[in-house]
Amino acid sequence: MNRPHNRTSPHPPHTAGEIDTQLADAGIKPTSNRILVFREIIRSDRPLSLMELDTRLETLDKSSIFRVLTLLFEHGLIHAVEDGRGIVRYEHCTSPHHHGETDSDLHAHFYCENCNKVFCLERIPAPEVELPEGFKVNSVNYMIKGICPDCTRAGKRR
């Protein structure tokens, strides 16, 4: 069985200097708000919603966080994944690209219907779909829904 990939395990936590460089390379001025939001996304082992970021980043207001998320998304540094309930979650994109360009980091996600967490399944690529002529893909949302291992072990079932 494919297990959720912990996004932080293969790489050590990003230093402030590495985050500054990644932002600057994408054409983004590395301000303190941008660094705080981007660092939190990079360090997370799963995609985070605006509400989760707001809770974790107590020093920033929700509108500031949203502006940073929009900027990071437009510059291809993060993905936006809709979890099937209308909540958008954000994760670090490991293959930087500009908004509207093809993203080579498309993979499956798992939504736990019990605890409402979303997990990256990076080892499961999103399937390529051949669209009819004239259609252009901008994004793919490949969400699998069920019960996560923690909820299964705890005997929690919906």
C-alpha cells in the first residue's frame, strides 16, 4: 500500500537564507511576512488551509497571509489543492513554475473523511489525461477520500 509521503523527511528544514534565495529566484522580494508563510508551508508534512496557517502564524492577520499565498501561487512556489469540501489547501511545489505553465510536480492527495486532514501522496503521480483539441490544462486536483491510518488505528470511522 502506498503510504503518505512526509514532505519534510527527505530534506532538512529550509534555512532563512535558502528561503530568501528561493523567493528571490522566483522574482519575489523576501519580506518577513513572505518568509514566515513560505517557511510554514515548507515545514508542514501536509497541505495547509488558510485557517490552519492563520492559527499557526499568530503574528499575521488572515488577509496578509492570503496575499502572500496568492503571490507564492502566482510565482509557482506553492500548489493550491481543493480538498473536495471547498477548502483550498496549500503546499510547497518542488518543481517551481509560473502560474499557467505545466507543473511537473502533480501528485495525488488523500483526504481523511474523519479528521479532515489532507495528506500528500507524492509517490502517486496524477494521471495524464488526453483532452479533446482546444482544451488546455491549468491544474489537476487528484483527491482520494477515505480514512487515514491514524483514524483507522484509533477505530474512528465515519
